[in-house]
Amino acid sequence: MNYYSLNKKAPMVSFDEAVIRGIAPDKGLYFPEEIPQLPASFWENIEELSKEEIACIAMKPFVGDTIDDASLKEIVTDVLSFDFPIIEIEDQVATLELFHGPTLAFKDVGARFMARCLGHFLKQRNQTEEVTVLVATSGDTGGAVARGFYKVPGIKVVILYPSGKVSDIQEKQLTTLGENITAFEVDGTFDDCQAMVKRAFLDTEITDVHQLTSANSINVARWLPQLLYYLFAYKALKKHQKPLVFSVPSGNFGNICAGMMAHRMGMPVQQFVAAVNSNTTIPRFMQSGIYAPTKTVPTISNAMDVSDPSNFVRVLQLFENDLGTLSRKLTSYSYCDLATRATVREVHEKHNYILDPHGAVGYLGLKAYLKEHPEAYGIFLETAHPVKFLPAITPIVGDYKTLPEQVKELMGEKKNTLKITAYNQLKGYFTLKE
Ligand SMILES: *Cc1c(COP(=O)(O)O)cnc(C)c1O
């Protein structure tokens, strides 16, 4: 399988090249040359397959011969070493909990898969030069990436985050690992962090001496393994023999786009719902056909505060850029913080289930769709554990009595960061030492 750039002005590359580069030289996103079709026998027998078997079969066409079967099996076994439970909350409404990984975020799967693929390729190439993964984070990405790449040989991770603007748990996840992980605490906003990262990638005084790569959701190795969530859900819910609807709390649209890929590979899905917060570019686009991003609006579901979602070009490509075809599979709804909070409260009172703000947006989108389509069975994705968003959640549901193990482990750990205020301090880290 080869990958081409959606800007169409760069050469085709193999999977390993696409993973190492991240983005194509013409700044386009990589997209698989063809959409693999999984055989009828796979869909018929999926209930008998383990999650590792499902993952090997579904990922194999994408990695082609860049990873041998034994190594792929080892990688997915390691990546998927936690549960992906489906909890029925109401009749015909279930949540797929994607927060049981080491950083309690669904991004764990993509980050771990990418880390292990990259580690595999560097070893295969006998590369002795270290690769540095450089990322800016507003919260969840940094933790998942830090943890995913922790102690992977040949790779260093440098993370920039805005001082005082991530939650306590998120900060601990970024700053307490040590080893090959370095955290820069930037006196500024997430946009300042992002600007510094962009500048570093273009700074030849750094790139001449360090091989930099990114680990955001545009990387194919972070994007594609997310399609597995949908296959796991299909496996569990096939017995109901009802048309399935997936509602996905969406920001950069990587997760939902992976679900749509699973559908295009042969998985029966009636509809996808892209549930967004007050950043409404996509619902407006679905209504009008006009793509008009506005200024990003801050919300309590802050991992979805995105007004120009980077993966939406991939969603369009999956439907040959035809809005008519796309709208038969994709519905998009938006919800403000007021509605999100009310839903966290209501679902807690009625069903004794605690939603996180992102999951609450997903729940709302699902309920809106099911109202019009009562024949369907609905699944909304819970993308983060509510404990990561305590300031928004505790005023509604009260204090947490039992903290997850992943949080308890962090409690006694000491934060270790390099505080910076300006780009030159980041540059100095790369160019002055050694
Ligand atoms: C990243 C993130 C999202 C958005 O996912 P996309 O793939 O960018 O659409 C939703 N919820 C949480 C908790 C996240 O961390």
C-alpha cells in the first residue's frame, strides 16, 4: 500500500516513509492509495476473533510489507493491552469507553501504535541518529505521546505546554516521566507553543543537527489504528442486528474519519454523527457547503476547541469530495457548554453514569439523531475519563470517591520542567548542549 499527498504535489511513499515524515513535503496529508476491503468471512466471523486478531487483519493492508506479520502482532498486542468496554446506559444507547489506557485518553492507542511503528522502522534501518518527536499540547495529546514514546529506543520526545493552562492531572502526565521525555513549560498560550514548534521545524540550525518529527493526529500511524475501536464495537453489538449509529465527539476529526474508514472497508454503519462544541465549522459546512472557519471558541470540552479541523480533508476524500454522498453518512450537531453541563447532570441523576464534557457532547448528538431514527442502535464514544476534567465535573457530580489507578500512581510524582518564555530558549536547548 502506498500513500499519496492530498495536495497532490509530492511523491507517493510507503507506510514507513509516511510515518517518519508525518506530513508530505507539499504540506498535504497522506492518504492511502486505495481503501482496503476486508473479506466477507471477516465480517461473518468477527465475534470469534480476539481484538489482536481483528487488529492484525485490519491493519495489515495499511502497513503492507513494511512490518512483518510477527512484528505487527507484537506491536498490536502491546498497544491494545487494556479494555474497550461497551456500557449500555439506556435502551439502545451505549457508550464505548476509550479511556482505559495509561493516560485515560483515547489518544493512547494512536500514540502507542505510532511510537512502536517508528521504533520498529528506526531499528530496521539501523539508524543510529536519534529522532526527536516535537509536539505542542493543550492537554491530552502531550500525555498520550509522552507515555507512548516513553523509553522507546532511538527516540526523544520534547513537549511544549502552556503554563497554568492544563489540568493538574494532565500536567503530571507530561512532566513526571523523565528518561527520554522533556517537558517545556511555556509562559504563554497553546498558540504560542504551537508557533514555537512550527518555527523549530523550519529552523535549519536545528534541523541540520536534529531529525525532528511530529506526533499529531495527521500522522497516518496515529490516525488509522483508531478504526479498531469501531470494529470492536461492531463485534460486540452485531448480535442486536440493528442498524448502528456512531456519535463521535470531534475536534480535528481524526477519530471519526477512522470510523468512516472502517465503514468504507466494509463495516455496516447507518450513520456517523460528528458532535462538536461551540466550534461549529463542520455543522455549518454540512448545512451550506461553505467551509468557513472562524476564531476558535474556548469551551469545557477543550480537546475539541478546533475551528479548522485538520483531518476533514480526509473525511471528504473518503467520499470523493462529494457533499451529497457525504451527507448520507454524516450528520453534525453542535452543543454549547450550558447544554453540556446540563447533560452531565441529567445522565448522572438518571443513570448514575458520569460523562466527561467531551462524551456529553457525543451523547447529545446521538440522542438528537435517534429521536429521528428510533430504529437504530446508538453508540457514543467516551474519549476521556471524567477525572481529567475535575474543575468542570465536580461542581455537578461532587467529589470523586475512587480515583483510577493511573491517577493514583501520579499523585506522589514530582513535576520536572524547563520553564521558557521565548523561542530562543527552545532553540538553545537543541543547539547549545552537547
Ligand atoms: C483529541 C480529543 C477529541 C477530539 O478527537 P479528534 O480525533 O481530534 O476529533 C475528543 N475528546 C478528547 C477527550 C480528546 O482528547
